[in-house]
Amino acid sequence: MIRLFAALAVPPEVGEMLQRSQENLVGARWRPLESLHITLRFFGEVSETTADDLDVELGQVRSPPLSVVLTGVGAFDDAGAVRAVWAGVAPDPALALLATRCERAARRAGLKPDSRAWRPHLTLAYLDRGEPGPVAAWIQANGLLRSLPFACRSFGLYSSHLGGRAAHYRLERSYPLEGG
């Protein structure tokens, strides 16, 4: 079994800008530069055969290159405890269409539909039982975060390897964004 997701990589200069916001939040496990990405579809644990089918289907996805802007920050909570802080992604119909096409590729590869609504974001840190007060203060301090537009000319199929306090990601395949 292999744990997979499709995502857009973040250029180093954007990652370096994001790293300046990665401070002043006790208990945050900040994501390193090489782990910053925008998830298009999380596939979860799949067999090698399904991974091969998924690779074929993602290779059929056609979408034009994208210009992405990160804007604002927020948090995901679970029963009152904050579990992650993130940078938002400016709404973009082309990006939403690419995520939809990745979802369709997953279904053609035999995966069940994703039960969660897709919310484009870039996870900056995970927290263990994050306290709402300090997280709210961090959000207020970083709320005006905004990147310059950056071009995405491909998306990738990544494997996620769990271990220790953070997952490690590896690019398995890259797919060009071209056509529509």
C-alpha cells in the first residue's frame, strides 16, 4: 500500500516568503520548505495496482497552466482544538476545475468519491491541541499575508510517508498543465 495525493508545488521564493510567517505560535510543527504544497486531491492508502491506474488517469488530465495567489491565513479545528494553520488560496475557477479533474481521475481509477469539500489551502503547521487564543493572535498578526502570483505549469502525484512528528513527501510523477 502507498499513501498518495495530487498537489501543486510551491516555488522556493514563495516558500521563503511563507517561512517568515512560521513563528510565534507555541506548539506549532512548522512545515519545511520542501513540504509546502496545495493539495488537489488526497487519495489515501491505495494498492500498487490502483496507484498505477491512478497514474494513467492523472496523465490524461488536461488543464491550462495556472497563476496562483496565496492570500490570508486561517486554521482548521477539531472539537475546539486547532489542528492546523494554513495560508489561503485566492479563488480561481481554473484551479477548481483542475481539482475536479483530479477527482474524476480518482473515480476512473476505482477510488470512492472524496467525502470532504475541497478547500484550497497550503498547510503551514500542524498543532497538538492548539489553543484558540494564541492561534487567533497568530492569525491576526499574519492575516494580511499575500503572495505575488506564481505560475504552476505542472502538478504532481506525491507519496506521503508517515513517521516521527511529520510526514515526508516524495514526488512520484509530474504531469504538465497544457491545453484545456
